[in-house]
Amino acid sequence: MAPTHEKLTGLVAATFTPFTKEGDIDLSVIGDYVDYLKEKQGVKNIFVNGTTGESMSLTVEERKKLVETWCKEAKGKMDQVIVHVGCMSLKDSQDLARHAAQLGVDGIAVISPSFFKPRNADALTMYLKEVSKAAPGVPFYYYHLPAFTGVDVLAIDVLEGIKHSIPSYSGVKFSSTDLMDFGLCVSQSQDKSVLYGVDEQLLAALAMGASGAVGSTYNYMGRIMNNLLSEFGNGSLNKARETQFKMQEFLRYAKNFNFDLGVNKQLMIVLSGLQLGPPRLPVMPCSPSDAEKIAEEFRRIFPES
């Protein structure tokens, strides 16, 4: 039987992984991080150990320790904790899926392997099915990120396969700018969660029927983008456009500083006050001075923040 968890909607923060200055995971920050998301940003769903969390640079044991702490600290505070368990190794993915199930997470997500790549949607479906079987009672989400994985298959082709072969299939995290593919996913997934992962195009995805969104900027722009959701929901399209345009203006400025994971993480540190540490190599850290400049522009564009 398929899991009966509540459908995932609204904003989902793709969390950064805290590290010490020495490069070890820092579990002590996670409690304050959860409180910040809930109280300061109004975000009550988290996506743990994803791309923003540098999952592919973590060991399996590190990922387990992080999930254990996120689940402990999120209990009673977050509505849903979704855990990414994708790896290069099928066995590692299955191991992480079983571990997440034992902790009672609200969902697992799986990205395609990106070294030995599946040759087509059928091969990817087979891989995803084998991971899902390790946690059959947990809602399953396909994580579509072709720009990173290099796996050039349409999400709709994958969904058409897994909706018949994975009983726990609950939705997709769609991180691509292909809105035609996205629209097809929405049209074929009326009872599932179709979550958009390109933050600067959220409004377009909402217009096409997105049920929610997963993104890194929602860590520090949660309240702003929750306003966009409300504006769209009550029919105030011009206000929603204004909010989205401001976000795009901000990101355009940030891209002058090569707005990658390292820059984004340092910006989160400046805006939140949380000590998240540097990224792990090969991702390069951002200078605090550059992050301060980006933060100044953020406050100029969003003075209410």
C-alpha cells in the first residue's frame, strides 16, 4: 500500500550543512537553524542533504548523523522533513533510505546517479525503484536536476515509469527551467506534490500548477516568498509579479559575485547570524566582504526584511 502522509505544499527550505572551521559537520547549530526557519522565515518544511546541503561531498555516516539531528530538532516544529538519499552507489542509497525510514521522516528524495549515468528513463526508473524498495512505507520523491547530473531525460518520462512501479511515489522536486516538461508533470500528477526548484521562476511555476517549491533562497527569503504565494493565491497577480521581479533583481546583482553554493552559504551566514562554516572543497568559500555587499543589496531591495 502507498504511504498516506499529508501532501507536501508551500515552501521547503533546502538546508545548508553546517561545518566547523576544520571541515567537520557541526551538529550543534541545527537546533538554532530550525528555530530561525520557523520563527524568522515562517518556513516549516525542510529538504535535508540535498544539493544545497552538499550531500555528494559527505560520507554516508555524516549524512546519517545529520538526518538524525535534523529530525530530532525539527520534531514538533517542522511540518515535514524530506531527506535526500541519492548517491553514486545503489547500496549506499538503499542504506540511507532504510535509515531515514527508521527515523520516521516524512519523505525521501532520490537524484539520478551522475558518474555511471542511466542511459534512458527506463534505466533511471529501475534505479529509483530499487531505492524505494528499501523504504516502502515512506513517501518517495524523484529529484530532477539535469543541469547537475547530466542525465538528459525528461522528468515526465521518468514519472510515467515510477507512478506505475513505485507504490510510495508522492511527487517530484523539479529543478529545471524546462517549463513544458514541468507542465506535463503537473498535468499528469494531480494527486501528487510537484515542487519547483528554480527559485527565480517560482511565479511561472505557480501559474502552471506547482503545489510548492524547494529552494536554497527560502532559507533567508522565506517570509518574502511566502508573501508571493499568498499574493498569487488571493489573485493579486501584480503584487506577486512585483515580488518575483525584486527577487530576480537581487539575484542578478548576486551573480556579479559568481553566485554559487559557496557565495549563497556565506550570504546565509550574514543574513541569519548562524555560524554555518565554510563549504567543503571543491566548493570554494566566499569572502565575507563580498557577502556583505550582496547582503546590503538584499536589504536595499527588501527593506522590510
